[in-house]
Amino acid sequence: MRTTRRPVALLAALALVTTACKTDLTGLNTNPNSPTNAPATTLFTQATINAVSRFAGGGQLSGTSLFAQHLAQVQYVEEDRGRLRTETIDGWFTNAYVSELEDYMKVIQQGDVAKSPNTSGPATAVRSGRSSA
């Protein structure tokens, strides 16, 4: 009686092992409501909005108008005298590489993959600061 239980138990364990791993576990982690890639048009628009607001006065400084002496400040006079704080330099220079220029590179890559120069061309021109004529 003992010998008949062992093969049945082994057969049941083998059946469980072979049928338990048939589902794709990595497919369960994908969320259709949270895409991993953004469309190129959305990335281009957001990067352009961020770049213009960064350099034309969307923040605390008033952008380039402060350096051209079109404006004068009362509260934060360090920038008015040309002495930038480190958080201002990071916000203007370093963060542009992390946000806008990275978004433009993604737009260029998506345009190259789709073989669409109408998608990658404007991002290339804005990223380089000059036209690619």
C-alpha cells in the first residue's frame, strides 16, 4: 500500500509543477493605463514649454530681462548684481540637460525610428540652437 502512494504523490507533484508556471508573470506587471512611452508630439510640446519658461522668466528671476537690466529687484538683489545663487544656476543650466534636452533626444529617436524627418527635424533644430539647413 505504501508503494502505490509514492508514485501517485510524485505524479501529482509533477502535474502541479508543470502546470503552475504556464502564466507569463512579467505580463501581469504591465498596466495599460500607464504607458511607458510618450508620443513625440507631447514630449516636444512639454520640452518647449519648459525651455521657454526657464529662459524667458517663468521662475523667480524674470529670466533674461534681469540680466539685460530691464528689471530691477528689491528682495533678491544678488541676481540683479550678477551674483547667481547655486540653486539658480542648477535650475537654469543643469536641469535643462535633465529635462528639456532629454525630451528632445527622445523625440529625435522616435522620429528616426519612424523615418519621419518632420518629427525629428524641429527637435534637432531646437536642441542644437540653430537650424540644420
